Amino acid sequence: MSPTDAPQFRVRPLGELPALAEVAAGMLSRPKAMVQLTLEEARQVAARMGLVGFPVGATLLREGAESASGHMLLILEGEVSVDSEAAGGPDAPLALSVLGPGEIIGEMALLDGAPRAVSCTAVSVVQAAGLSRRGLEELMAEAPVVAAKLVVVLATRIADRLRAVSQQVQVYAQLAAESHDELSRIRGAIERSGSR
């Protein structure tokens, strides 16, 4: 993990906290995807995760940051704001969504190691279970079927988010076109009134 991408607190193995490991496993096995993890498979994933906490205002993931560890975070408690500087600029990042318990952030970097696409900031105190690329690689070696199913689940979540963003872009494009038409109408009315 690079310094700009690292969780800001000591990571504690989730296996040391059986109750939280079970909560994480339950969240990972929710029926949200075409291929889903069974509770036992989700427990195998949770066993390779670490618990990390963030105070209000802490940056969990920073847009553009290198993600050498490629970790993802499963939000166990609290809420996280997802923002894009690319869309709104560095002084006014565009708020894309607020995510809560059961949601996953950072999964793209877990899969491809590319720089972070968005910033995620703790809106409240956050507890999360993190899975590093090393943890995923261990899972691939020790339980390849579970690892493959996890990758499909993550890819499905990424596809769902891409579809949602695509729909948002279509709405913004429609609003921009309507605004342009309205401005053209107003401009025409002003020009007509000035020529009288």
C-alpha cells in the first residue's frame, strides 16, 4: 500500500473478531448477483480480511492515488461519501453517492491495481473489512472456486455501478440540452426585443 492509499489505522485480522467476521460473511453472501457466495464461501473470504476504522472526515480512498495493494473495503458500520474531482473539479468534487453497511468500495483497484477512480470519505465513524490483493491471491491459491465466484460478484457490482453512472450521464446530457434550448430561446427573445 502506498502512503496515500493506506488505511489510516492499524488493520486487525477479522478472524480475531468472530462476531464481526460473521457480519462481514453475511454481507458478502447477500443475493445481489447472478453468482453469489454461500455463507461458508463468504466466511472463507472474511477470514482473509482485516478490520479497519476511520473517524468522521477521514479519506478512505483518494482519487488518482496509486493502489499498489489494491485493497477493497466492505463497509460494516457507518457511511461513506463517494466523490469525483474529475467530474466536479478539485475545488468542488461531484458527490456521486453515499454508501453504507454492506456496500463495497475499492473493488476496481483490487482487481486491476489501477489508480483510484474516486475519493471516498467517512461521513460518520466507519468500520470496514478490507481485502488486499495479497488476500485475494491467497484465496485464489487455497480456494480457487471461491475466489472465482468473488471476482464475478465484484465484476457484477462494477457493472451495476457503470450502468448507474451511464444513466446519470444520460440525465445530465438531457438537462444540458434542455438548458441549452432554454438559453437559446431566451437569447432569441432578448435579440427580438432589442431590435424593436
